[in-house]
Amino acid sequence: MAEREDRNRFIRATWVNVLGNAIKIIVVGGAGIAFNSVALIADAAHSIADLIASFVVLIWGDSSYVEADDNHPHGHERIEPLTALFVGAVITLLGLNLLYESARGLVFGADVTFSWILLAALGFAIADMYVVYRYTDHVNETIDSTALAALAKDCLNDIYTSFAAAIGVIGVLLGFPLLDPIAGGLVSILVIYQGIEIGRENIDYLVGAAPTETERTAIATLLREHPAVRGIHDLTVFYDGPVLEVEVHVEVDGALTLREAHEIETELVQQLRSEENVGDVHVHLDPSGIGEWKDAADLELS
């Protein structure tokens, strides 16, 4: 039931991003074309990429909530960072194109006609994207989706790019039309940076990278704090999509009955799965004191 509600929230938040970007494209893009503003056209073009990304998140990201099946025994969680990676790639490519157009404006000059409509359009765009950002971030506090986190970051990007575009328009008003392509260039650099950051983060989720040493130590400490645990070894923690998978050998009293050992294993698995960002947990119990793993990185407790 909770997972179904999370899925519904995910879909609603993604549709809000789709509609918010579509409205911004119409308002800002129309004003930019009407008055030949490179900065506004760049801002609207950025939102076109956002619109595409939102549709991709809506289609692909929703698949991450599909139950595990025979072809995907670990579930579909990796679809979500794959979706976010696509978003990052689209944003980066668009940023490079905007940088090229801004450079053309600097070299060949800018022919911009000032109008208060330009500033009004940008003011509307900032308010529009702020509402979408707040809603997306609010929803993601509950479901913790990497794809929605990428969309939320891009909403902030939209706000920054609109402010930069406003600086260019004000420059035109003050008699410095070259500020328009300069503002467009600054916008594009910010877009490229954010796209690369989104891609870098989600590549780690896709390739099974290790978490930080702090996160690994926290998991090891939780295991060692169990009263029946005498040592651990061969602890492996890695990302399986946006969640962590834990594999570990735990040393316990070799005289325990099978039922007692099973209860300890169940307790350890449940404790780890209750931790934030931990998904699958595989615990193998070994009898302590036989000295078979003394060369392992994680030794018995003294």
C-alpha cells in the first residue's frame, strides 16, 4: 500500500514538472523570439530539455516501482539512476549548444529589442519554477527518488538561468546589448556543470560503486554491537541502484542450535534493512574461534 502511494506521488510530481516546463517554454520562448533575446531563448531551450527529461522520468522512472520478476530478481531499482543519467546527458548537451549560440552572439553582435515584457516573462518563469521545485522537493522528502532529485535540481537551475537572463535584459535596457549573450553564456556554463554532476552521481549507482567509508563503518558498527556477534569479516557494501547492498560473514558461538543461529541472522538482516538507503542484505554465519579468517580485513572482536 505504501509503495503504491509512493508510486502515485512520483507520477504526480513528474506531471507537475512536465506542465511547469511546458508553461515556461511558451511564455519565455515566445517573449525571447518576439524580441530576439538570446538569453531568453537559451532559457526556454533549457526548459525544452527539462520537458524531455520529465517525460523520460515519467516513463522510465515509474518502472522502478515494478515488482521483481524472473528476469529482474533484484527488482527494477537501477532504472531510476539510468533515468537520472539520461537527464544529466540531455542537460549537458543542451548546455554545450547554448554556449555555442552565446559565443556567436558575442562574435557577431546582439540585436535585441528591449521590452518590459521580457522581464515580466522571466519573473513569471522564476515563480513557476519555484513552485515546481518546492512541490517536487516536498514529495521527494518522503520517497527519496534519485530521478525526482535530478528534476528538483534542474528546477533550481531554471531559477538561476532566469535570473541570469534577467541580467542580460537589464543590460539591454541600460545600453549594453552584449550583456544578453554574456548572460546566455553564463546560463549555459551552469547548465553544463549541473548536467555533469547529475551524471557523475548516478554512474556510481549504476556501476555498483562503494559508499563512503563513514557509511561502511556505520554498518560494521551496527553488526558488531549485536550481543551474539563475536566478529565479522568479508564485509562488502556497494550500490545496487540507489540503495546499498550488504554482504557479510558474521562469527557467532559455534555451539548455537540451528534455530538460535537463524534467529540471530534474522535480527541482523532486519536491523540493517531498517537503516536508511540499505536494500538487500546477505548474512552468512560462521563459528568463531577456528582462526580460518585471521588474514581478513575485518577480524574477530578482541
